Amino acid sequence: MKYFIRQINKIIFFFVIGILTVWSMPLTTTAEIKQQTVKKGMDMIAFYWVLFVVGGLIALTLTYVSWRKYRGEKRKTQPKTQDKKVD
């Protein structure tokens, strides 16, 4: 029974605190106009540049690695000839 009474007291306490907090707030507020649309557009342009540069570097790296692999496999399949190069 004591537990139940404590819970009721807590609920009433927080309800009263909430009501007092709401009543103490001013009724009118002023809204500030923010120019977020221009900034958002500029942020997206920078994002697209980063996306383009990173994507291009990844594509370039994959192309180079594929070419090296192709060249290495091509050299494996060629018959060995005598090396006439001078070191």
C-alpha cells in the first residue's frame, strides 16, 4: 500500500511541476528567418564534387589493377624465351 501511495505522490509531483513550467513560459515567441535553402544547395554541390572525385579515383584504381592482372596473366601464358636483355 505504501508503494502505491509513493507512486501516486510522484505522479502528482511531476504533474504539478509540468504545469508550473508550462505556465511560466511566455505565450508569444518570435521566429527567426533562416536562409538554409542557399546553404543547403551549396552543401550539395560540394557533396557531388567529393562523390565525383572519390568515385573517379576508385574507378581509376580498379582499371589499373585489372590491367596489371591482365598483363601478368598474359606473361604467364607466353612461352619462356631466352632473355637477351643486359642488366
